[in-house]
Amino acid sequence: MNLIDVYIHEVTRRLPEKNRDDIALELRSTIEDMLADDFTEQDVKEVLSELGNPAVLASNYSEKPMHLIGPRYFDVYVSLLKMIIPIAAVVALISVMAKYIFNYDENQAILNMGLLILGEGIWVIIEVFIQTFFWLTIVFAFIERVDNTKDHSPLSINGKKWTPDDLKNVAYIPRKKAISSVYVFLGLLWTAIWVTVYFNADQLVGIYHKGENGLQFVMPALNQTVLNSYWPLVIISVGLEVALALYMLLKKQWTKNVAHLNVVKEIVGTISVIVIITNVAIYNHDFLIYMSNLLNFSESTILGFIQRITIILYPIFAIWNCIDGYLKAKIRK
């Protein structure tokens, strides 16, 4: 077995047929120049190891790339994926929610509708990810193969060759200090969820029984009229959460000012929750009776347990969130 012949064959078989003979002669000449006159098989192995994997060497000879997306476009490709997929996922999720809201059946429990939205929403997001990934990959693979420029230097996100001046536009932020767009989005999504639940508590929070069409809402746990009377506190809390989210989106990192605003938001939120939860009038008396019979505890015991758990746990999480914000703000670049 002639290792040189086999190596040359392994390289040329990966190339267009019209170029194989010329490249085979060139490669053979290169190998022979690298070998001494009285070479041994071990010498041949060392030379072939130096030349490297035949597939890699063939890609250097090839007029077209053997990879799907090469280093010239890879950074731009990944950046666009990160930019497009979240936007497409949010638009798709909103469309799913709109479909169910506009076709809402009064006989259907809102919780059932929420579970349907969640299930279909997850599937739609997965489908959007696959579609976006597939078509963007196809586009960049096509661009890679029609690009005839000899300069294979990676491009920046603006489509131009990288220069040291591009570093002026890059803000280095440590990973633990950074605030991602996903984090801000999830924060706004949580705000939308709890506000929706709060102003529809008499239809969402309570006792459910299994019915013919799934879960049926039979008894609210809270008095919606009393809850609505606290709307100024709710609006202030929502305003602070939205302001904090937008400020985070602008700064993109934890700073002292971001941490300060986070503390204000947590203080207002904690006071609001305690004021609302300690008002006995917000609870539906029938709900307390139902739970008392179900758990064999008095109504006052159940009510006290709900209030104590909320008053203890909510401030703990709020304090931890404030401390965590200041710790992240102190991280140095």
C-alpha cells in the first residue's frame, strides 16, 4: 500500500473532476519535495501528518466551501438568529393569544383557555424556532456559495470587514452584571400575567370542579369589588415595574441607579401586597367556609395562615431581590 497515492486519492476525490489531475500532480510534487531521497515509511507518515487531514486540505483546494456556513458569515448569522427568533416567537405567541381571546366561549373556564394557550404557545414557539433556523441557514448557505471574493475574513454585523475601530462600539459587560433582553421580556410578561389575574380574580382564582367541558369555575376566592378599589396601588406598582424594565433595557447592565429603582419597586410592591392581603374584606366568605369544611380548620385559622405566609415570604423574596441587584451592580468590569 502506497500511503502517498492513497493520501492524494483521499484529497482529490473530494474535488471537482476537472481539477483532480492538476491538483494530484501539484500535491505529489509538494510531498516529494518535503521528503529526503532515502525516505522511509515513517518519514512519509510525518509529512502527511504535517499536511493534515485530507478533507481539510481538500477544502483549501476547493473553489466552493465544504462547510455550510463558514467563518466569514458565521458571526453575522448567529447574531441575526439571536435577534430574529425572540421577535418572531413573541409575535407568534401574541397571535395565539389573540385567536383564543377573540373566540372565547363563555361556557369555557378561563383556566382551561389559559392551559390551551400555554400548550399551543409552546408548540408555536418551537415551530417558529425551527422555521427561522431553517430558512436563515438556507439563505446564508446560499450567500456563502455565491460569494466569489477572495477575502475570507469574517464580517461584522454591519456586513463590513472588521477593523479595530469596531471595538469603540463594543461595551464589555461581565456576564453576571449583564441584563439580557430575555430577562426584561420575562419581567414584562410576568407583570402582564399578574395584572390580568388581579383584575379578573373573580373568574380565575377560586374553586374549580371537573365538568363535561373540562374544569369549571364554581366559586371565586376573592371579592373583585374590594380588589378593584386598590387600583391606585396596582397602577403605581405596574408603572414602576414597566419603568424598571425599560431602564434595564436601556442600560443593559446592573448599575447603582438600576438597583435603586429596583428597591423602590420592591418597597412599593411589598407595602401594596401587605395592605391588600390584610384586608379581610377581599376574601369571599363562601370560599372560606368551603375551605374550612374541606380542611377541618376554622375560617379564622385558614385566613390567618394565608395572611402570615404572604406577609413572611413576600418581603423575604423582595429583600433578596434588592440585595442581589446591589451585588450585581458592584461587579467591576
